[in-house]
Amino acid sequence: MANGQVVLVTTEPRGGGTALRSVYFVAEGDPAKAEAIVAAIMAPNESVEALGTLPEAAVKALGLKPGDFTHG
């Protein structure tokens, strides 16, 4: 197992208003690949941004396998 990524998803409300932000933990070390994994399930009004490294110990503690992710 290796490090993962912390990914931020920002949801822009369709009718305007305050954006909602959610954090995902992805078992993928490459930031671009981690973004793509999460973006594959997001809606058109959501943006995805890798924020930084998720240590290997955290990936293991979350029980994530390569390519898996969970909502934080």
C-alpha cells in the first residue's frame, strides 16, 4: 500500500447560494488520478481538487484498497 490523496469536492448550488464542500479520502497517490476517480461519480455542478497527501497509515486505517475512496 502507498500514500493516498485528500480530495475536496465543491458543489455549486444550481439556484445560487453558498457552495458546499466535502472531503474524500482516496487510495491513490497520484493527485490527478485521485481527482479523476472521484470526478467520475460527481455531478456537473461539482468540482474536484486534490488537496494533499493522505499518509499510508491513514489509508490502511480507513481500510481502503488501491483505487477506493470514502467520504470524510
